[in-house]
Amino acid sequence: MKYSLVNLVGLMIGAFSTLFIYPHDFEAYGLIQVLLSVGMIGLPLFTLGANTVAIRFFPRFQDKTTGHHGFVVVLIGLCCIGFSVCGLIISFFWPDIIRFMQYGAGTSSALLPTYFWMALPLAFFYVLGVVLGVYSSNFKRIVVPSLLLDFSQKIIVPALIIAVWQQWISLETALWGLLIHSALVLTCLILYLRWLREWHWKPQPAFLTPALRRELLQFILFGAVGGFALQLASKVDIFMVGSMTALKAAGIYSIAAYIAAAIDIPTKGLYAASASSVAEYLAKDDRPALENLYKKVSINLLVIGVLLFGATWTSVDSMFHIIPNGQEAATGKYVLLFIGLSRLVEMGTGLNNYMMYYSKYYLYALISLSILAGANISLNLWLVPWLGINGAAIATLVSVSSYNLISVGLVWLKFRLQPFSRNTLYTLLSGILAYLIVYFIPKTGYDLLDITYRSGLYVLIFGSLAYYLRLSPDLNETLKMMARKVRG
């Protein structure tokens, strides 16, 4: 709940920035998003899978009295080795990368080839921060890392865009500000772990037995290659749009994608809070507890996702009307639709990816991940020149949906567990019914009023159906608990 509250405030700030700040300079915003996307896409390779090792192997290392056997040293070491190797490879192909960007961007902008080098230090600070944030989740600490990694970025990026838009600072100065912010976030995460007394810089190589090292190496291979493939399958879109078209298109795409991704905020919270439990239940082979968690997370996220996405889509036209340069921004309308649908697929299938990652069957997902990553790159190369930003969104929807359906199949084959129930179907039908009712209600012609009453009416209809049909018993109990606290 604390995590969701923080992210709700972040969502409000992000929504305001997306609607009223970023459209003033699509090109600058597109450049920033492309630079940041390098760290997101390359995270598994830059860290050698340390972001998944941090959860998967923590139960093996966990021992407060020994400083968890130097686990944090192992994680930081993996990041440094992975980033060094990737840096050498990137430097070797650097001229080809720059030529590709110059060819893709044409004469519309030379900004990306000029400033693309900044993507590497930004990625370095970002990936180390993510790994330390994941490590913190082992201690059920997810709020402060979220404040540092996500919330602070929602403050600094619009502040820098405003400064560039108003010509208070140059774009280059803004990029340096973004880099300094990333370094400060990493520093604060280290200080936070020291405050928790969980920053144990005590290497214990003797604990890494040959058997444990072999198991680590196998999982690192999967975490790096498989995780990179997953990132390519789900997050390469902004980079492809920015490098193959104008940066302005990347800015428009990023705005639409951000609005769609806003429904994904509860997913991050539930996944961060549940990942360590998945690893624990798998280690104990506690199938009943695992099934209970799997089904609960799936239906909880689907109900929230349908609520948020439906409320957004019912007012999509009015929303684009009220933002600056709305006619240009509205070209991303169907980007919002396709990416929003991909988020619903991911939310509805629940924890299937984590269950494969943290089990002994994790290698089974490697082949499917690699195929899907290749398919996503191919789809982007084919669809972006043909359909522009809509092509990138379609490629994301196809790849994310395919991967999650394959993961559901793997979980069923290996554990005989699946996330769906009758309430899954009822949730989707309730969302469609609520949308159809609102769709046929006439608009007033006043955009703010239309957004308020149409989205509000959708929330009221769908929320009432979800509550009285008990689509998510957990959410019903949460609402009752909040009502008791308010009355108290």
C-alpha cells in the first residue's frame, strides 16, 4: 500500500508532465527517453543477470551474522564485469552504431549521434541502482528504492525539459544534469542499505563452493541472455523508433507509451513484494502456497489493470485535445491502445515469468526468450518503416503476448498450475460492458468535463461490478479495511 501510494503520487506528477510539459519539446524528450532506454534494454547483459540473481540466490546466501556471505559483493562484481565486457564490445562497434543512427534519423536531427555516448554512463548508474533496489526487496524494503529510482526521475526529467523549453539551460546541460542525478540516486541507495545495516562489504570466496559456482554460472548465463532477450521483446520499441525515425516521433511514442504503462504501476509493487515469496515457495516446493499466490496476484492485477486502462481509453480523444500540440500527440493514440493491451496480458498472466526464473526449470525459457527477441527486432524492422510508431507498438503487443502465453504453458507443464479462473473471464466481460455503456453516452464538447464524467462513470460501473461480483476478494477486503480506518 505504501509503495502504491508513492507511485500514485508519481503517477499524478508523471501524468501532468506527460500531458502539459513534454509536448512542448518532443525532440528533447525523445532524446532523453532513447538514452535512458539503453540501460533498461541492456540491464541483464550489463549486470550479467545480477538483477535476477539477487532474488534467486538470496535464500542460499542469507545469514545476517555473516553479512549474507558477501552476497552484495557478488552482485556488484557481476555488474562491473558485465558492464566492462559490454563496454569493450560497444566500443568496437561504435562507428557502425553511429552510422546506423545517422542513416535512421536522416537530416531531421543530429542530436542522437552527437549525445549517444551519454547513454553508457547513464546505463552504468541505472543498472547498479536497479540491482541494489532488487537486493533491498529481499528485506521487504521496496518504497525507498522506488522513491529513488522511479519517483525522483519523474521530478528531474520534467524539470530539465522545462528548463530547456524556457531556454534557461542548453540541452547539453540538461543531459549532464540527468547524469548527475543518476549518480546521486546510486549513492543514496548505498547509504540507504548502510542505514538498514544490510551493506556488508565482506567478500567470502570460501562460501562459493564449486557446486554453487557452477549453479551460479548456469543461472548467470540464463539471466544475462534470457533477460536481455526479454528486454528486447518488451522494451526495445522506444530505441528502435528513436534510431529509425525522427526523435520527435520517439517523443510522441514515449508520451503515449507512458500513459499506457501507467496501468502497470500496481504490477511493479505486487511483483516486488511477491518475488522473494516465489523463490521461497519454490525452494520449499510448497505448491499450495505457490498456487494461491499465483492466482491472487493474477486476478488482483487484472482487475486493477482493466479499471485503469478502461478509464483511460474512454477519454482518450478528450485527453489529447487538452494537451499542448495535441494534434501531433494524438498520432500516438493507437500506440496507447496496443501497449495498454500488452500490459493487460502481462498483468492477467501474473507471476508466470518469476516462477520459471526462480525454479530449476529456468533454462527452458531461454530458447523461447531468444526466439521472441529475434521476432520483436524483426517485427520492428519490418513494421516501423511501414506503420511508423504504430508498427513499434504492434510489435510490442505481439511479442509480449506471445512470451507470456508461452510462459503460462511452461508453468502448466512443469507445475500443473495456471493463473486463470472464472473471475478472469468475468473481469474482462465487466470491463467491456462498462466501456460500451460509457461509449454510447453523448459527449458535452467540454474536454475536461468529458474526461471527468466519462472516466468517472466507467470507474463507478466497473468498480461496482467488481465489488459485488467479488472478482478480487483481496481488493474487496482492502476496501473494507480502508473504510474501517476512515470510520475509526
